[in-house]
Amino acid sequence: MPSLSLNQRALLLSVVMLVVGLLAWEAAIPAQKAVGELTEYERLTGGGVPKAGVPPPSQVIAKAWQELSNPFYDAGPNDKGIGIQIGYSIYRVLSGYLMAAVVAIPLGFLIGMSPVAYKALNPFIQVLRPISPLAWMPLALFIIQDSEASAIFVIFICSIWPMLINTAFGVAGVRQDWVNVARTHELGHLKTAFTVILPAAAPTIVTGMRISIGIAWLVIVAAEMLVGGTGIGYYVWNEWNNLDLTSVIFSILMIGVVGMMLDAAFASLQRAVAYAE
Amino acid sequence: MTKPFLSIENLTQTYPDGQGGTMTVFENATFGVEKGEFVCILGHSGCGKSTIMNILAGLAEPTSGVVVMDGREVSGPSLDRGVVFQNYSLLPWLSTLKNVSFGVAARHPEWSKAEVLEHSRKYLAMVGLEGDVIHRKPSQLSGGMRQRVSIARAFANHPKLLLLDEPFGALDALTRGTIQDELLKIWGDSGQTVFMITHDIDEAILLADRILLMTNGPFARVAESVEITIPRPRNRTAIVEHPNYYAIRNHLVQFLGKRSKELAGQASDGATQSPETVRIDLTDAADEPTPEPRLRAVNT
Ligand SMILES: Nc1ncnc2c1ncn2[C@@H]1O[C@H](COP(=O)(O)OP(=O)(O)O)[C@@H](O)[C@H]1O
Ligand SMILES: [Mg+2]
């Protein structure tokens, strides 16, 4: 097919794989008999209750259609629209993430500019960074005494490291020539930081921010499973307790889609600050 | 005795040699540059030319010695000393115009944005950059164009002293020639003092009033100061016809080829190391000694 571009061919292949995959999935699920066709015995042994099996994709699609056509309904604590649940999760992720950025970027600047600060803070960073963010949860719950704030704290603590390390790395790696240009033009410290160091280090900093938002979105699901109440993580867990696997699969897909959109936002930010040498 | 405009006094630079000792790049180097003069410094790679220039720019501190410009000791970089770096050092995230205008804005904080842009455009035009090109990023320019931007940025700020570190080293011969002509023209109009590093003999003869010759390091010396006795305006095809051209050129080739090695590696024992003035002028043989005896005198 010489008339199709590389992208078109890739798209075609993706669609083929999706359709084949969904058909295979659909075919692999044995159909459940309608209640009218059941024998007396089957009805008495509970065969009329739909079996908790993996649902076919057609059911998931129907569920998705139903949920997405009314995403913001609120019918009590255990029955909220998917839009509301995702909204809670995004709110927590962004709050924790922004707080982390406010701390990590200036601190990373300091560490990147000052070898003393780097050496002094490095041991702390090395010890704190490998701690699973969820390991902080009990301590956070005990100290903060609030599950909402604890979830945000966990997001804060997991997003801080990639931003901190990448900012420090980016700032320390700014070419001496560019710094010399600032010096020969007698730019002050603040002016140098904003007109030379920040734009020079921006690609590395934004890469750190992109890694952080990815981790934050991974962690929020687990954190909400623990703290409960609201959020997409809680929603998954709740539907699992209801044995509603259709909803579980649907929400898993939604987690993927939202994660992809967050990543895409940072990818475009990355393109905006990129420069070619 | 009045001091020259730029006075380098007993400049010494040592570095750790990596084995616990020290390596002396140069010692007690002493020379001067007059106001409005165009001085080139020639020497083999590694003899310490960039080190001297960074000290003049205020970007590096010498181990000992001072640099005095216009009666004031140099400490730290200043807008009075513009630098054109070998690798252009343009800020890659800014457009060509912005690369010049941020410097102009730093020099003239009181100017309006329009004035800053107007002034920047004027200097870019002087080096032949006009129209759409000035909105491109440095990565979209050729090496020659980048170096032009760098030169425009330096000249636009009217520094009292302009320092250029092998500015044309990475350019092809044709581009190099054109930019040399542009540089000569802007310098001629501005009357600025220029200190330029090069390793190209013909370039040095074309551009300089005086060429400082450095011996090889370690313990490099600024051994000679050769006056270029060819009247201006000079042009690359005409100067080769001048009777002094080959005499001067041969002298420089001799120095770089042979004597820079022979004179290398001598510690100064604390003595001030000033360059010997060499004047080669065959056009006025009656008053001036011929170059031959003069050269022998230098060797002693
Ligand atoms: N920061 C430094 N540390 C150690 N040695 C250096 C440093 N900078 C330059 N040198 C040494 O000083 C000498 C002169 O270097 P440089 O001034 O760059 O030479 P040139 O510009 O003449 O080629 C070289 O031998 C180089 O290795
Ligand atoms: Mg050099």
C-alpha cells in the first residue's frame, strides 16, 4: 500500500489488533443462559444470579456508554459518577504534585547551584527516595489525622524526588559558556537564574515533572484503595467488593486514559521548552 | 611613564598538575595594549592564550598579577569588556534578535523595548543579518551566521575592550574572509580596542596593528610584539603586494615553527617578562634597521 503513510499504516494495524483482540475476548467468554431457559434445579442452586465471571467486552462497552453519558451523578457515598471519582483523584494528585513542585524546583535549583548544598542534602535524598510512598501512609494518617490530607501527602512525597533530582541535575549541567554570557553581561543572580539557567535547564526539569506526574497517578490509585471514601482508586476497590467486574475493567481503562492525558499534557510542555543546540 | 589603556602586570597562572605538583602556564607576563589598538595574540595550542583572555574578561582569576584597564583593576566580568567566544555561546532558546537584544537591554536598562530592538537590528544588519533570519533560532543558522550574531552582540554593547577567542577557528575560508572584512569595518567605525586570539598567521597580519607571539608552555612567555607595518585600510589581495608582508609573515612562521619551541619552558626566576618589540619595515630602509639584525637581537 504505497499510498498510505507510515502513520496511517500504524493506525490501521492498531485498529485491526483491537478488533481481533476484542473478538477473541468476546468469543472466549461462555454465554450465560437467560433466566427463562434455566431448569428448576439450576434456579434453586443460584444459577439465576449472574455468575461472577470476566465479562465480555460488549458488556464493558455498554457499561462505559452508560457511565460516560452521565459521569457526574451523585447518588450517595457509594454511588457516584465516574467523572466525580476521577475528579477527586485528579484534585488530590494535582494538590500533592503542585506542593511537591513548589518545594522541589527551588530546592533543586539550590542543590544544582551549590556543591555544598548538594553534598549536604544528598544522603537524605538517597535514603528517602527509595521508600515506597505508601509506606508513609500509616505515619501520615497518624500525624495528619485526616485521610484526605494523608493521600495528598503521599502524592507529595512520591512526586518530589524526580523533580528534585532532575532540577538539580539540569541546573548543575548548564553549560559554563552560557553562564559566562550572563556574567559578561553583568546579569544579577536572580536575572541569571530566570533568563539563563531556568530556560537552559527547563527540558531536564520538565522531564522530571513528567516522570513525577506519572508516578503520582500510579500512586493515587493505591492510596485511595487504602484511605477509601472517594476517588478512582476507591471506585475500583468498591466495585471489586461488589463483584462488579465490568465496572472494574471499565475503571481500569479510565485510569489508563487519564494517565495518558496527564502524560500528554507534560509531553507538550516538554516540546514547548525544548531547544536545539 | 603613563600606563597603557590595558595593562597586564606580572600575570602568573598555575594549575595543579594532577600529580600533587603545580604546572605553570605562564609567569610574570607583562604587556600593554593601547586604546583603539587591534592586537592579535598568536601561539600554539595549549600555551595559555585562552587563559589570558579569560583573565582579561574577568571570568577567571589569575594565580597572581593584575590587569588594569583604564586605570581600574579588573575584578570580575563587566559590560566594559565584551567577549566573543570560540563556540559562539549563543543562547539556543532565544531567537537571533533576542540573543543580541538581551545584551543591549542589560547595557541600557533605561531604554524602551523599541529602542533596544532598533539598536539590536542595526548591529545585526552591520554583520549582514537582516530580514527573516533574525527571528530564527541559532540552531537554524550556519556556523558563520552564528559567529556574526556573536560579534553583533559584542559590538552592540560598545565595550571599551573587545575580546575574541579564535572567533573564526571553526569556519571555512570563504566565510572567514567575509566576516574578517565585516569585523575590520565595524572596528574601523567604532575605534574600539580589540584583543583577539588566533592561530592563523594571515588573519593576524590582515587584522592586527600588533601581533603578540607566545612561546609554547609550560612557562609560556609573550616573547615578542611584532608591529604590522602595513598601512590601513588593508585588503587581503592588496596586502600581499606590500613589501613588508612576506618579511613579517616569514618572521611569524619562523617563530611559530622553530623559536616558540626553543624559547619554551624557561622559568622567569621572578623577573618581569615583557615582550620584545619587533618592527620590520622594508619601505623605510634608511631610518630603520633591516629585519635580519633585529631578529638576531631578539634571540639573545
Ligand atoms: N582549569 C584548568 N585546570 C588545569 N589546567 C588547565 C585549566 N585550564 C587550562 N589548563 C591548562 O593550561 C594550559 C593553557 O590552556 P589554554 O589557555 O586553554 O591554551 P590555549 O588557549 O592557548 O590553547 C593548557 O596546558 C591547559 O591544559
Ligand atoms: Mg584556547
